[in-house]
Amino acid sequence: MSAIFYGFAASQLLNKPVSLNQSPEPVIDGNSSKLEDDLGFVRVKELMALDRYFDARYEWVSLLKRSDNPMRARYGRYAHEQGWYDFGVEASIQGKLWDDIPLRFPMAHQTGFEHASKKHRVNVDEIRAISRRESAFYLYATSGVGARGLMQIMPTTAKATAKKHGAKYKDPDDLYGAELNLNLGSAYYAQLLKEFNQNRVLATAAYNAGPSRVRRWLAESNGKLDTMSFIESIPFTETREYVQAVLSYRLIYEAQKQKPQPLFSDKELNFNY
């Protein structure tokens, strides 16, 4: 993703339009296998029909591991058409289908994202990009430190955010619900944008590493760094790559809608970090 990020940054610097390499994996003529030829695929369909999601996901991952890339592409497209977006993303990763943009970056949970975007006045593609990076749209994603759901909210953050916005939240497992997770995640991201004066570089870094660390990094750089230098100076590899990914993902989503914006705003470029 770093290469894509730097490519987008160069396009902005050179005032060139953003273009996406979209060339889905072709279906090889000689591969006449039907999807149902693998009984694992049949089991996935049956389990999803019975709402046995966890069992279906286990079967899906096993199915992809024993398939070749053309079949992974076919399975992924089937999942995408069914609205099993996290299954499709997993297929794109397993199959290294880097140029199959709709499969890698689906318009998942459209209603939920649009509602959260309007409610908290945040760009829908920014929160969609955060979710794509955080969970790859896996509703039940759980991190090693306990963050949960689509936007990987920590229970302590969820509790404080819910109290501030009057949202109903009782148990950490409530965060596996798409609507609540997107509501609280978007509210928290909006809070970070406000704290950092609508600077998405700083807000996304804070979403990953915490606002106190970002404030400390700014104090250490003391206004001596430009945008790219500040991002490159972030001491945590995870956070540095996170910022690059979320900014790039947002642009990819916008480009899919034929509405690409610059990677950075003028305010972000002109800020002394």
C-alpha cells in the first residue's frame, strides 16, 4: 500500500489525475471447474443460508487456501454478488487480486455508512476507508487488545463516546452490531477531526495510536516538518502504514465513484507539523 500512497502523493504534486489499475483476474478458458465442484463451497452456501456465519467463514478460509488464484477470483466475485463483502475481500487477499478494485474495496454496509456520515458530518469514504483498514468489513473482528467490530472500537472508547452522544451501549459485544459500531466509530473520528482542526493526517494517526501520542509527536517535531516528512517520522510502523492506507483507501473509494479528491487538502499540505 505504501507504493500506492506515494503514487497518489506524486499525482497531486504533479497535478495529474488519479487513475486506478482495474483489471480483474481473468477466468482461464481451460479451467472449466464449477464452483460447486468443491463441496466446501456448497457447505459455505448452506451454512450462510442457516445464518451459521462463523462456521461458514471457517469453511470459506479453508476453501480459499486449497484453491488457485483463478478460482479464488471466481469465489470472491460470487461472494461479492451475494453481499458477503468480507468473504470477497478475503478472497482478494488470498488470491493477490490487487487490481480487482471492486472486490478489494466493496461498497459494504452502504446504508449504515451513509447514516453515520450524515449524523456525525464526516466524509462517508473516510469512515469506509477506516473500516476497510480496521476490519476488512468482518463484523466480528476482534483485536488482541479488545477492539471490536467494523471500526475496531475499544470498549472504553465506546463507553465514553456513547455517553457523550446519548447512544445505547451496555456490553462490549454490542460493538459487533454494524449500526452501533459505525455510529460510535464515526462519532469518535469526528471528535478527533475537531480536536486536530480537520487535519485527516493527524486524526487518522490519533484513531490508531491515540490522540495523546499524536500531540507528543507534534511537540517533538515542533513545526519543522512538512506533511510527508511528518508521516514518515511516525515512530510506530503500524500507525505510519495505517495513515498511508486510510488516506489511500479513501481516494480509491472516491475514484470508484468518479469523484477523486486530492490525497491531501491544502490545509494539510500547508500545516507545519
